Amino acid sequence: MVTIRDKQVLQSEVHDPFVLQQARDILDKCSSPRLMQQEVINAVERNAIWRGEECLNLLAPEAPTSPTVRSLLSSEVGTRAAEGHIGPTQRWFSGTKHIDEIESLCVELLKKVFKSNYADHRLVASMLGNLTVYAALTKPGDNIMTIPQPTGGHSSNRQDGPAGIRGLNIYDVPMDPNELQDLVKSNQNLYHSEH
């Protein structure tokens, strides 16, 4: 039975209520916080198999990383923020002495590897990267084609993202999710039959 409070929560909820209900049902079946934690770990492991082994990830920020990089990202330093630039007076807050050391080693290593005078080790997020491309290669009113978000497209190619902010006309490439799933399955079957 849905109460008035439930309806109010649903109206203000930005996430998919069905997916959230599934999560609540899973957690409600757990008899302890440890079992709830295990459900989260299980979901992370399912994602690791699906996205890490069964998918072709085409998003640059999701490029495969080496075991060393994954280990470093999960280390203590991977949980720390160090906003600003390298140097004790360049950061927005203190406590970054060793992060400055790590980041300066990375910058200098990049300069050596790419034989350049300047390097920046920080990632450019998808939105900023796409906005940069749009600013360099388009003018307001230009047309772009994109894949819809539910079938793999990126949010930066929508009206409320950089493409829309740039004033581009956005056209979705027709994409049938069921047809896409069938194509993925047939390619997986073909791959497995060849190996």
C-alpha cells in the first residue's frame, strides 16, 4: 500500500523509483549490517565482471587501467582531495605535501615520456572534453548526430549538456535497444564459438 508520504517521496525523487525499491527489498531481507555490506560488495563484483570482462567500454574516462593503477587508486592517497595546483601555496587546503610529491613526479615523467615542455596529469572529464571539441570544431546552429543516452550516448551531447549550451542542433541516431542487445548477444556467441 502506497501512503501519502510515499507519494511525496516519489514525487521529489530524482532516481528511478523501481530501481530504488529493488534495493530496499534486498536490504530489507538482510538480517544484519554485515549482510547489507555484502550485498553492496556483491553488486560491485557483478559490475566488475560485466563492465570489466563482458563489455566494450568506449568512454575515455573508463579506459582499462593496469593492476598497478587500480592498486594506486584504491590506496590511501586515492581517497584524498588535493584541489588546486602543485605546491604548498597553490592548494586550496593543507596536508598535501606527499600528494604534491606524487603529482610532481607524474608531471615530470609525462614531460620525459612525451618529450614536451609542459604536461598536466589531471584528467579532463567527458563534459569538459566534449565542450572543448565543440568550441573548436562547431559554431552555434551546427548539427550533430549522437547516440541516445539509454543506448550508450553521453550526457554532454544533450540539450542540457555542452552541445545544447553551445547551441547545437542535436539529432539522435535511431537506435533500437532490443536490436542492440540481439547484436551484442550474436557477437558474443560468435566470439565464443571462435575461441
